[in-house]
Amino acid sequence: MENTIKPDMKYWTAQILILAVISGITLISAGVLHLIINYSNPDPEATLVLWSICCGANIVMWVISYPIIHLYTKNLTYIIQDDRVTILSGILTKKEQNIPYRSITDFVLKRGPFDRYLGIGTIQVQTAGQSQTATGYEGCLSGLIDFDSVHGDLRNKLKSLHPVSESTTTSEPLNISNENVLSQILEELKEIRRNTEK
């Protein structure tokens, strides 16, 4: 069974809000610099240069970022399959990222301030030491409206595929017979063999 999900337009709105906040911070910083420059010795020339640089930088940032954000969110697609999660992204170069369930350790639900305000969520896909990113997550399913349902479905699928990895702590001994462990190892080896023969 395959489930294709597109991020909601509220995700685009969240990115525009982040861009607006960055613009606001640069304008506030320019205002503070303006006050510092003109506090002891008013210099209209320096003030004009300061505001020209600040406004020019904001205009360039919006002209470059707005179409990039629009195209990126438009091309972003998530495909939830029986054996993997696929993330399709890219503007000029299309990227297809396949994350098999066998390498996934957890799905983490994350909601920042703009996500909570807009009613959307992000599901981060965590893998066992395989992520190349600084965040430690292999991929993200961002801009989801029905994030609770998708998160629950993904975690249930993960639990059904990896019943041993359900929240066990060091204080809880894991009671699995040797035969069960051996049968799981055998299944993993069969899966590896099937993948290498393809």
C-alpha cells in the first residue's frame, strides 16, 4: 500500500514567516545602529548608507528566497510505502531519498512556534547511526496537517516490523528466548541476501 502526501500550503506560509522575522531582525538591528551612530554626532551620510545597505539586503533576500521557497514546497512530496519512506524534493535537481524501515529507529514529531501557530507538524526520521546530517535525522516530513495520524501510523508500522525495539530501558530486562533471537537474525540475513541478489 502506498500513501502519497504533499505538505500543506501552511508550510509555505511558515517559511515566509521565518523570512519576515529575519527581515524584521535586520531592520531592528539597522535601527539600533542608526541610534548609536546618531547619538553623539548626527551623520546623515552614514545613516543613508546604513539604511540603503539594510533595505537593499532585505530586497535581495526576498527576491532570491521567495521563488526558491515556492518551488521547493511545490516539489516536495512524501511517499509512505510498506517497506520504506520516500522523500521527493528539489528545484533544478530532483532528489529521491529512500529510507527503509529496517534502518529506522524512531519517528520524532517536532512542532516549532510557527508550526503550532499554523497547526502543522514535522516528523523527523531517525536512523541508527546512518544519518549524514548534523541534526542526526535522515529525513523530515514537514508541513503535515494530519501530523498526529501520520506519526501514529508510522510508529505502529515501525513497532510491527521491529517488535524488539519497543521502548525498553536498561532497568527493564528484555525477555526473549534464544530461539526467537536466532529466528530474527535468520530473517535479517534472508533480507540482506534478497537485497544483494537484486
